[in-house]
Amino acid sequence: MKIYKPTYQDKTTGETRQTECYYLRYRGRRFPLHVTDKRAAENKARDLMTTLALGYDPAKQEKARTEPIVLLIDAYYDSLQATAGDRQRTLIRQRLTKVFNSVGITTITGFTTEAVQGWMNKVKIARRTKHHYRTAIRSFGTWLAASGRLPRSPVDDLEPIRNIESDRKRVRRALTQEEFDALVAAAESSLRRYCKLTGPQRAMLYQLAAGTGLRRSEVASLLPSSFALVPEGQEGVSTVTVEAAYTKNKTRAVQPLPPSLVPLLREYLRGMPERPLWPVGQRLTGAMVAGDLEEAGIPLVVSGRCFDFHSLRGQYATRLVRAGVGLAVAQKLMRHSTPTLTANVYTHLNLGDLGAAVAGL
């Protein structure tokens, strides 16, 4: 380690002088330490050498300190293109912008745990929503460090959001098999149109969603060519494929189809043009399901638990458990990151299911 005070020529007198502050010479480059005391310069130089050894560029960090935070958010938004969809990226940018505007953070010098934690403690929003804000903030801090703009994330110490599940605003339920059959039958015979879909189209949609666990945006992307159906009379596994651009984790998903669904899909897809089969991505599917539930004589809410389109994903998870599928396999089929999410959020067993489980004891 070499610290020194470089010399320069005074433009007025022509004399050779030393700078007041120390510099560090490291790997053929010199870095200002901005201190006049030698011991302080040595300590600062050691820290700087550690930072440089990790691949960080002090010049880049210095520039980032004065760069408007909105430009850094935009750069982070662009960096997410390969790993997140447009809607998710937009939500992240909106959350970061809201926090920074509320706290008054204009550059990363004000981006601290204390500032953000103060906002998190005061803001009156649901715990789950607050958890999403915390995730966006921590991810942004990690990106700042990974991109060399900071030596480390300044918000690693943000407090976790606890008791998230106790604060859920919408608690969903699963239908019994009899109720689900009644929903499909009501849609099949319905003369109404919801989300520009006829009754038979909705009936097929419900059966597909409850038989695969596909999300609304994933179903909306499906074309006839998305299905690989085993020819009649042959053995094998029929599948439906959702391309990476439409899945939540941006990974191509190939879901096996229940054998009971294959002949229905084979008949339904016959002669269909190559275009989206159920374009419901931006439509009010909640009103659609509520309308068909009403025609089937099934209440929308029971004991504070509702049934909407996303409940069909929970219906799939519940059917897997009712069929005796192990939790690890159910998690993989649901494409969840943890088995806890599959078991605690998406599986909805009623008293009848629990009674059947202990009937043989």
C-alpha cells in the first residue's frame, strides 16, 4: 500500500507544492482519499483497497452519489427486463418511486435503512403490500451494490414484515367436487356472455384452470398449438405449454393434463384457428365467475372466504391433496418457490376432507 501527497506546480508563482490531501496508488492508478491526516488516510486506503479488490469502481460510486435517484430507478427497471415481466417491473418502479418521494430521497446518499424503515413503520398499508415494498427496496439496494454504484447495499438491515398471512384482505376457498361440477354445468348451459366468452368456452376454461393450476395471464396466452395431446388409443402424457414470456417466474412451463380432460380438449380444439383461445388477461374475470356461481346457485362467499378466478388455482392444489399427491410433487406442479406457499395458502381443505382423512383410523 502506498499513500502519498502528489506534487503540482502553482500557476501563479511557479513553485512546486504538495497537495493537502493524501492519495492512494493502487494497480497503476491513483485514488483521492480526501483526508489530510496520515493515519486517517492509511485507514481509508485499506478500506478502499478492499473495495477495489471486490471489483468496485470508486469513480463510478462517486458519480452515482450525485446522480438523481429517478435515473437510477430507470436503470434498475431496464436491468429487470430479462427476469421480470412488464407489469412486475412497472409495479417495482412505482413502489420505489412512491417510497423515495414520500421520504424525500433524491440521491443514494439519502437511501438509508433509517430513512426507509421510518416510512415502513408509519405507512398504513396491508402487511402483504408492505412486504412487497420491502422486497422491491432490498432488491434495488442489492442491484446498486452489484452494479458497482455502492460498496454494499444500504438497506440489508430492513426489518422483516411479520404475520403477513394474518392480514390477508382476500381469503379464498375451494369448491367441493359437487359444487365445481355444478359451476361447469351452469356455464355450459348459460346463454350469457362474460369476458366475451360463451358459456361452453367458460366451462372449458374452468376445467382447464382447475386441472392445471394455470394463472389468468397464462391461460390468456394459450393457442391451439400450446397443447400436445396424445392421439386417441395411444399411451403417454398430454401437456399444455406456457411460454416464458407469460409465466410469473419467466420460465417456460410444461404442465401435464389430467387424462379426464384430454378428450374434452381434443373435441374443443378441433378446427380452432391459431389465436388465443381464452383472451381474458385484462378482463374482469371475477364478475364472470360470480355470474356463473349465481346461475349454479353457489354462494360467492362462505365463512368470509370467496371464490374468484384465481381460486381455480387453489382448486387445483386442493384436488392434488385430495388425490393423495405428496406436498413436494404438489409444489412442483404448482410451480411454487416453497412448499409452505402450496400448503398454507393454496390448499383449502374443509371438514369433510379432514373427516375422510381420519375415517380409517
